[in-house]
Amino acid sequence: MTFTPDHFTVWMEIPVVDLEKAIAFYNDVFQTELKLITDMGPNPIAMFMTKDEKTGTAGHLYPGKPAEKGSGPTIHLLCPDGLEATMERFVKAGGEVVSDPIGIPAGRFAYGIDPDGNSIGLFEFQGG
């Protein structure tokens, strides 16, 4: 039997060196408000929030050691207002965009490296 769930990705974690600086970076770039949680484990985390916390797929930032610049897995995050505007904020906030926009049937994305060296895909669904 082949396993084919509705959603294969259930959660993502992004390691960062300075949690407060990373929260400010991601809040600015993605025009969101990460939720700082200090009582869920040994370390504080900053959660990306979704409209429906029970069914939305999200993740968090945590104090950790990122892979060497650009060598870890790529996490794709949804652009709030278009790819180019998000790319501009990404660079202005201290990240580095490392590709031109790439079109695929579902939309467009660009690769970036956050200030901690994490590989981040900036994703825009087709038509929005």
C-alpha cells in the first residue's frame, strides 16, 4: 500500500542564532506577527500563525544552529502581497535573494538566504 496523505508536510522548524532578531526579520518580510511561546519546551519558539490553528500547516523559529549558509533544506513561505514586494522587503531586512523569479504551474518563487543562512523560498501562488 502506498501512503498518500492530503498534506505530507505537517510542520517546519527554522533554526536561528538570535530569536528576537529573527522574529523582527520574518515579521517585517512576511507582514505577519509571530507568536512567542516560552512554555512549550526547553527553549522559547516563535510560531508562524495561520487562520485556523487546528488545520493550518505552519511552523516556528527556534534558537539553534542553522546549516552552513544556504546548504540546509529550503523552506518555502507564502508571500503576503506578491513576489517582488516580498523580495524587496527580504533584502531590505537583511536577507539575500539568490535567484530571479522562477515560474512553475502552481505559481512563482525566488530563492533567498535569511540573515542566519537558512534557505528560504518566497512563494506566490498563480494569480495572487
